[in-house]
Amino acid sequence: MAGKIFALRTPLIIFIAFLFLSCDDAPKKDTGNFWAKNISTDKNYKLKAEIFAEGKHCKVWVESGSGVSKAQANDIANKYDAIIYGHMINTFGIKNPSYNDKTFSNIMEFADYLGDKDGKLCILLLDIKDNYKAGENESYVAGYFSPGNFYSSAETNKRDMIYIDTYPGMKAENIENVYTTLAHEMQHMMNFVTRVIKKSNNLMDTWIDEGLSSAAEYIVSDGKHSIDRIDWYNENGDSNKKLKGLIDQGNNFFVWDNRMEENNYAILDDYATVYLFFQWLRLQKGIGVYRDIISSNYCDYQAIEDATDEKWDALLRNWMAANYINDSDGEYGYKGNISITAHTAPANKTISLYPGEGVYSLTDENDIMPFQDINVNINIKYAGLDKAATAVNDDIVFAAGALLTYNINTTLGDKAEEGITTGKAASVNMAPMGGRSAVSSYSGPYRIGAGDILSRNGKKRNFTSWDIQDK
């Protein structure tokens, strides 16, 4: 999302060793000069800013000439102190974090220890240079977090800080996104420093980190869902049909940003599906599942298995079944909390699915379960789905149901594998099952991550000067 400009693909332990050599440096004074990233050119640049608001747990800096008012900055500081700070620590913060015999009251105190040691998060409001242009390039970076700011080097701020976009991020119709973006990026920061606490050699897979950050948006929104994400899923693109997604072809979060060459906006499929998956986890397992995931010693799909005590293939199958069946109770739906419209695959007999992907095709009394050749495409699995009976069966298909074809491969770099569909492609529309309907007229601007924009512009995701990457 508005992604944390994140992270190190060199071993994390090397970063930690370097990091703590400089941890006891004296904190920088507030000079009003900050390093930021031009997302369009992949270059760092310096800007001037001043403090517009200060709360108990944060300082809000504003880029000179941004047009942001002190009242707006105060609103952000107050929201952070009153809602975001506590909710985030209570939901995602590991308890009693300690490092090198030093114990911290919470994970954000540890982040501050790695940064400027002033006891407060630095929030910088700026117009992120992302090449956004209304009506022409509707993608923008709503915010980011950079681990590079924990370094002591020439182009670092040596602060625990988060960047928040002012245009179009703080346009009147987007203003609520400022708070959800702040929570989203805060989770990225918490996730990163948690890996430092655990002295992990790896960071969490992108999809898990983004999933937790998407969950953070919900946590600080008083029970309101991310309408743009759900609407994108339900419409398989935007609701004005300007852009079509690839969700009906199986595209989802597991292999992040892997279909950009097919569709410049396919990354929005990733954000939409990861939002839904992590909402489904919360509804099925309870809100404590988020802390269990971030606290896991694993950094891949095993962190989800660890937190849920279920195997990944079963979780994947049941979540995909939930999107078709949309039951108001039980594991095959969102318990009436979210209304989902599943879409069937394009009309063909075979379809290529990357790891973690799955599609639906309609079934009738003439259909049978595809033959599973254990020597060919061993990762492709099938399940019969019956919405009326809220039933899932791995051995048979239903006369008025759907065939779920899905890939349980957990190796992110593997190629797509061919699965079989029934070839029946009429849309499967789900009637709302009660609860909040999330369908709206959302049609942009589109929030995506800094690394996603870099990829689109032919740049490498690795930010060489900070050795970081957006997620």
C-alpha cells in the first residue's frame, strides 16, 4: 500500500549488527531538514519542514508550502494519541519486548530507541513525489515507512518516522485515508522492529506484512471497512468499469505484484484480496490472531499456520470457499460482516494459476470432479462448492454449484501451473447476507505502494541508498 519503503533483501542480521553499532549515537536536533524519496526517479532528496503539532506520542512535521493547516496537523496528532497509538500496540505489539538485556514498555518505545530517542513518533506530511496526475495517472503513494531512517549514514533522518502524502492523500474526499495510512505504515514499522527484536535473518513475506497492515486500517476505523478494497474485489476492477482486475483469473496476494506485465493495476487485486483474507482470519480466529502472526518465529506462510494451528492448504481452500458461499455464519463466509461477489473464471478448460491462486467455474449435473494426477501438477487441487447448502467437498461437484480450482504451492518463485475448469463462465453474483454492504462508487485515486510505482516505471524495488524496498 502506501507502502513502507521496506526492506532489505540482504540478510537482516547484517542490518541489525550495523544498526546497533550506532544505537547509542546522540539523537539529532530538530533541524527542519528531512531526507525523502522521489518515487518516480528512485532518488533521495532533501526538504524543509516545521513542527505544526505535538502530542503525547507524536510530533507532526509539515513540508514547507504544502498548504496543510495547523488545525489539520493537530487533528492527526490527536487521532494518533487518542486512537491509533493504543489500538495498534494492543493489537500488534509483542509484550515486554527486550533486546540486549534492555526491556521496553512496548514495541514503539523500542522503535524510538532505534531512532531519535525523543519518545515520540515523527510524522512527516509531504507531497510524495509519485508522478500522480488526476485523470491521467491515478495511482499515488499514500505514505511509507523506511527502515533506512534507523541508520546513521549520509542520507538518513535517524528518526522513527512515517511519511504521509498531502496530495492527493489529504484532499477532502480522502482525508480519512490519512488515519488508515498512518496505521498501515505503523504496522510496517512495528513488524520490522519486531524482526529486529527476534534477531531474525528474514523479514516477513510481503503478503503477510501487507495483510497485517491492511488489518491495521480496520482496527483504527471504528469498525468501518476499507470500502475501496472490497469494492475492487466485488467489481473485479473499479466500480465505474474504467479498469478491469484479474481476480476472476485467480490473481491474488500470495505472489505479490506478479501480474504487472498483464495489467498495470493488477497490484490492486493483491491489496483487495489480502484485505479480505486477513478480515476472514480475524472473524474466524479472533483479533488475537494478528499478534500471534507478527510474533511468530516464521516469516512466511508458516507464520499463519503457527497462529491458527491449521495447515495452509486448508486455510486457502476455506477462504476461497468463503468468497463463493458467503455464508452469514461459520467458516465459509464473513459472518454477515462483509458482502462478497465472487466471479467465475474466463470460459476455457484450462487456466494457469500461480502459487496461492484459485478460480471458480460453474457446475451442473453433467459435471464430474477433475481427475487428479499425482504425477502432474501436484499442487493443483479441486473442491466442489454448494452455496445453498453451505457445503464444500473435495471429492464431488454439485449440480448447481461451483468448482474451485486452486494452487497450494507455497514456493513464491515458482511458475504457474495448469488447472482445469468447467468452462462455464457466467458471473456468480452473491446476494448480501446482512451486515455492512461495502459496495460504493469508488473509482480512484488508487492507493498503491512506492515499490509498485517503481516497478511500473522500470525501476528496481531496492532503494540503493537506503537498501530498502517498498511493501
